[in-house]
Amino acid sequence: MRITLMVTCLVDGLFPDVGRATVRLLRRLGHDVEVPAEQTCCGQVQINTGYGPSALGVIRHHVAAFAGADVVVAPSASCVGSVRHQHAALARQAGDASLAAEAGALAARTYELSELLVDVIEITDVGAYYPRRVTWHPTCHSLRLLGVGDQPRRLLEAVEGLELVDLPDADHCCGFGGTFSLKNPAVSGAMLEDKLGRIAATGAERCASGDASCLMHIGGGLSRTGSTARPVHLAEILASTR
Amino acid sequence: MTGSRDAVLARIRAASPPSARPPLGRVERSYRGPVGAGDLDRFAARVADYRAAVTRCGAAEVASTVAEALGRRGANRVVVPAGLDPAWLPADLEVVGDDPPLSTLQLDALDATLTTCAVAVAETGTIILDHGPGQGRRALTLVPDVHVVVVPGHLVVAGVPDAVARLDPTRPHTWISGPSATSDIELDRVEGVHGPRTLHVVVCEPPGPRP
Amino acid sequence: MSGADWVPVAPPGVGHLRGARPFPQEAAAAVTDRTLRSNLTGATTRIRAKRDAAVSEVADWEQLREAGAAIKDDVLAHLDTYLLRLEEQVTARGGTVHWAADAAEANRIILELVGAAGAGEVVKVKSMTTQEIGLNEALAAAGVAAIETDLAELIVQLGDDWPSHFLVPAIHCNRTEIRDIFRRAMPGVDPELPDEPAALAEASRRYLRDKFLSAEVAISGANFAVAETGTLAVVESEGNGRMCLTLPRTLVTVMGIEKLLPRWADLEVFMQLLPRSSTAERMNPYTSFWTGATEGQELHLVLLDNGRTATLADPAGRAALRCIRCSACLNVCPVYERVGGHAYGSVYPGPIGAVLSPQLTGVAANPTLPFASTLCGACYEVCPVAIDIPTMLVHLRERAVAAGSEPAAERVAMRAMAWLMASRRRWAPSLAALRAGRLLGRRPPLPPPLSAWTSSRDLPRPPARTFMQWWDEEERR
């Protein structure tokens, strides 16, 4: 399958290993990976902060950058959520019907990584090896915006050597929320504190997730509190082999 | 009528121009839920979940069951609304009528009230009064601290939609699901606040063999 | 963008829809209160589990929810038609209908009615709407004592405090704090009153019994009003509602104009949705329905706008008026759970408050509330009338930005970023510049607002190469 990677701005700029892991994984499974050179960002930060109308150029750019793609995958539920639920709506709001149609069509072939693997490629055992105790934080946007269910779990359960431990109140938000973490830092910090406490209670060595943004937040907290647990992206686990 | 009627109506029409509206009353209803006659076992169990007392009896045993329910609470002076089936009254009960209407203070001095209901809901364990015959005006089932209600089996429907359909909207209604309660302290439920602190439901089986 | 600019909003200076300080300041203070956090976490955790159980029992919940949303949308699309129908029915059955454009007018109407009844004291059923308009203060200013009869509302009143939740206005207090309030402020209370909930409920029963039996005037809200029949409804638990609705000779019911249901049969939907979403029971202990003047009572119905028509005027915000005040969204909201209701500065707190309050007052008067959310979506998931609160929050953030409420530096930064992101040629150097951060370490002294990040988290160490640099150098063919 020809798969086009939407690497996302955060992975591109701060967590390139997550992008490289995604490439490695998809190639190992026998797929061709393309990376459009023009891609930048989905514009979610602007949109969710109230600057949606200013992000129209970003949306237009994104749609053009991925015009030739058959299937797009992103290692981020929240960026896929923006593509699926915000791009066409903003184009419509701005009265640009043709952009809305193109954005809608692109959204229909854009998937979050675990969706692509389990629902499109129809694979759960990707042949990975990851001998660690791992707990899974399902991000809010994967759960509630995309409706991702047990796909990540099924993928993790098939990983050789991996011990999966349940995270209590896993579906509670970690407190990131994009610019929420800057506009309401005290509340964001309190939510993070509770999430860190639950991660610690599992005794896991790794807190895994499918969103680099939540992982940056959780990872920043783990580092600050001196925890031995580390954040890890789903793609990095699935790309690991013996 | 007083106040800014025309101003408010004009604002509504400005905010939601009549030309841009969908047709009136267009609502899809694909819910179904339980329909038809209610299961008495389920009804009794769900009433009991609210920590109300429930006793089941045959049609001929209502009076003795009521006597037992009242006796258990030491209730001697009992207000009984007009229209209640006289066969349900225990022989030695001191019945107080409400005609002419008792004052609120007189009601407050009584031990209990004995009524029937208009309809009941098995799924939710709810008793619905429409304050018609055998049920009395609203204060009668509110002020005394014990409420004994006789529910003939044929009045029990399966779910909420059947109950709503059976009711006459022009009458007042009181829906009762267990004794008065509150969750206002730490969202923890405790029974017994302002309404009757004891609710005793006597479920009267329909005549004939039990299914 | 929205019509809300030309329909009057709730006026300032009366009622409780605006806080004294912006949300981030109130929230930052509240979040440090350990007792408050433990009270809220305990209560919301309990009710969340109960609600999940109560809802999962209903096989057709999603269909009921869709119908609930559709019925309310029908009401909102034809609000004038249904209000006139309600007025006609209530009037035909002996009630009197009053129309209040805003809080001040509603208070004036109610004061006149209480004055005409010659009452120096009124009993009240818990009502969000009367809190919204500041009725108790208006009554007090006119020398009329308003006795709150709902247990939690009584706790709040005796504690000289403010409600912080729709269903449980005193959710921020634990049993010991409540006992202390009763011991301090409840006339005739047992000085040895223990802190068991049953004893506290019993104390309120004793205190209020005489009030109920002697009250001349009651003031209530309404959960529903059926346009087709003129029927009003109060959904409650304790029986204080029944007392107020039944015993006094004069009943004044105050309700927002959006509380309508078109048909009697619509109750079959809402009497399933509300109890399970609210107290998380199959059915709440008591619901009273009455149509017109009942059993010789005098009935006055006050219909309140106070910013509702302004809300109606925004097609992307009007669904907030579907709300039936169940409080399910408060109970699941991670922000509400950390800060409680007072931080929102409005009688409508939590996720629904964050979309409703700014629309009632105009966004410029409440610009921080739409940002009081991580957009986690838990509220939308549990809403029994399917209000898409996250999408509405984003829309109201746009309105706040359009109103110029956000800092100029943010506006410049966001627009600059958008400009950079619209071209890889412009974007790539900015992204690569992050590499400079490799020298800063994990806790650099950043300028605000970025310093907020390092208040509780470390920064990731930027990589030597961006992903795209790696791809271009090693992989691109």
C-alpha cells in the first residue's frame, strides 16, 4: 500500500524519532511510505485558540500538500481530529465550498496510526519486541473525537515481551489542552499531577500514548518529578524489534 | 399579562427569522424502550431499590396487608381520600376523611395516608398519582409521614412512555419513586427529608393464576 | 458572524452571571485548596460511576438522546410559536403569564406579586433561574425574607455562600463543614448536631417544617413547561418542592424561555433523560406536574429572556439552550473537578456554564470562560441532549478573539504562525530554529506566557535535526 505520512509539526520539530519509527514500522510491514515535502501543520493550535479564520491558509496549504495521497497516516489522534472535524467546517464557514469539499475528501482518507493498522491494513501483530512494563494513556481526542476504541490495546497486547498494565482512570484528560496549558497553567498542572500519580501507581517503566502532544506534557511532568518512568509513543513501541 | 411580551417576541423573531426555519414539530423518534403491561416482579424489585417497603398480595388480601403495613408503623389515625375501594380498608381502622378539607395542621397531626394511584412504571419503580378518586388532593399524600399506596397490578405499565400516554395532562400529577431522599451531602443518598419518610407499596396481584 | 451583537444580552449590575475576577485567577486560587479538591473529587467520582450504571441500563439511550436534542431544537426554531401556545394554555387554565426581558424586570414583577400577596416571607424551591437574576437580594432589599428549602441551597444560604453546582449547590462542602454551618446559623438547632448526612437532613426537616406549613407565597423554577397543555414540572428529591408547590396559596414560577417542550408526549423522553443524567437514578424521588391554577391556588408564571434571545441569535451557539441543567457535564469535567463552581463566576459553572454564561452576557463580559477547558470532550459524551460543547467552546473562542478580548501579543503570534505554516519554505527555518533550545536545558527562564509551561513541567530537549531534515538528507529519493 502507498501510505503518505503526515508527520505533524510537533513530531517534525521536537520528536523526530516518532516519525522515523512510523516510517520504519510501515516499511517493515511492506508498505511504501511517502512524505510530502511541502507539509507543515494542521493548524489546530490556531483553530482551538480562536484563530480559526486566520488558519484558513494553513488548511489550504495542508490540503494541497496531501492532494496526491491515497491514504494518509499521522502519529497523532488530535491532528487527525482537526483534519476530520475542523478543516472542512472552517472552509464552509469562510464560504469556500471547493476547499470544504477537498478538505472533506482528504479527511476521509486520513487515519491515526492505530486506526490505519487495525482497521485499514487489518493487522494487530506487527512483529514488535518491547520487553518493558507499559501503561497506556488513551488520549481524549483519540477516544472522543475519533472514536478509537481498543485498537491500540490490541496492537500492544500482540507485542512480544511487553507487559501491559491498566492505568486507573485512563480516560481522564492529562491536562494538556494545547494553549490551555498556558492560559490555565495551575489547573493544567493539577490535572497532570493526578495523571502522574496514577502512572506511578501502575509501576510502569513506560507511559505510552498515541499523541506526541500529551506525551510532551506527561513526559515534562515525569521529568520534573524525577520519575523513572518515561514517555513513549505507540509508533516507537511497534517499530521496536529484537 | 404584564411585562415585555412584545419585546421578547420581537427579539425571538429577529434572532431566528421565521423564513429560515424548519417545519414545526419535526422530530425523529427511533427510541423504543419497554412497552405494554409491566412486569410485577420487576416493579416490586425496583420500588424496593429505593428503600421503600413492598408487599405483594392477592386481591382478597389487600385489607389485611394494609392493616399489617399500618400496624408496623403504629399508624392509628389514617386519612383516606374519597373514592378508595372500601374493601381495602382494614375493619378496625380509624379512618379520617378529607371532606370538608382538613387544614394543613390537621393533616400534620395524622399518622398516615392510604391511597391508590393512577398508573405505575415497572422499569423505574415509579408510582404516579393524578389526584383523582382514591388518591386525594396533593397535600394528603405529602404532609403525613407515612404513605401506604395500593397498586392494583393492571395499573403497572412497562416503561415511562406508556405511563405518560395514560395520563390526562389537565390533571395535576405527582410521580413518586421511593420515600423522600436527598443526595445533597457529598452526593450520597439518604432517605427521609420533607416528604413522607416511609413509603409502603402494596402490589395487588390481578385475579387468576400467577404466570 | 453572529447575530448576538444586535440582540440585548443580560444586563450587568443585577444577578450572577459575571465573576469579579477572570477564570484563570479564580481557578489558580481554587486549585490550591486541598479540602475543596478532595470534596469535589469524592463527590464527582461517586456520581460518575452511578450515572454510568444508570445510563447503561437503558438500551435505547442514544435514540432517546437524539430525540431529546431534536425536540429542543424544534423548540428553539419555533420559540415564539411555542411560548404563545404555552401562554394561551396557562391563561385558559387560570394562571397569569408575565414576560421579563431581563433580570431587573423579572425581579420587579416578582416583587409586585409578593407585595400584592402581602407576604413578608416566601419559601423557595431550588431554582437556578432565580439565582441567575439575583432574586433573593432583590427580595431582601424590599424587606422580604426568602427561605431556601432545598437542603443544599439552604446550606449555601445559611453559610452566606454561593451555589457551585446545578444539582448539589453545596458540593464544595463536606459533611463536617455543613454541620458547622448548621450549628452556627440554623435557628433552634441542636448544638450537639452530629455530621451524619441523615442527622443533617433531619435538622433541615425540623427547621423548615413550620415554614412550609405556614407559608403564603412560594417561588419556584420549572424543569419543563409543556406548550401544548400549559403544564409545568418540578423534578426534585426531598419533597421541599412538593411542599412549596402545594401548600402556599400563591405560587410564582420563574423560568427561562427555553425550558419548553412542545408536546405532553415529549415528557416520555425527558423523564428518562433527566433523572439518569442528574441524580443518576432510574427516577428521582418526586416530580410534580401542574397545569394552570391548581386546587384553588393562584399561579403566576414569569417567562425570562435575560440574554437567551441573544444566545438564540448565534446559530453556532444556540444549542446551549437545549440544556436541561442535569449537571452530568460538570460531574465529568476534569477542570470543574479541580476548581469547583465558584471559579466560573456565574451560577452556571462547568462546561455548559463556559458556553452559556458568555452567551447570556455577551462574550466580551466573560471572555475567559470559553478557554476554561482542555476540549477533552467528556462533557459532550454524557450530555443527554447532545450539546457539542467542545465545538461550541472553540466557536466562542473565535468570538472572544473577534471581540478583541485576547492579548495583542497572542494575536500577533497566532497570525504569524499561521502565515509561516502556510508555506514549507517559511516554516522550515522556524522549526529548525528550535534546535537553539538544545542549549537552554529543561527549565530555562522563559518569558510569559511560555513560563507557564515550566511551572510544572520540563521542556523536551529539541533534536539535532527535524524529521524533515532527516528525511531530506537520508531518505528522499
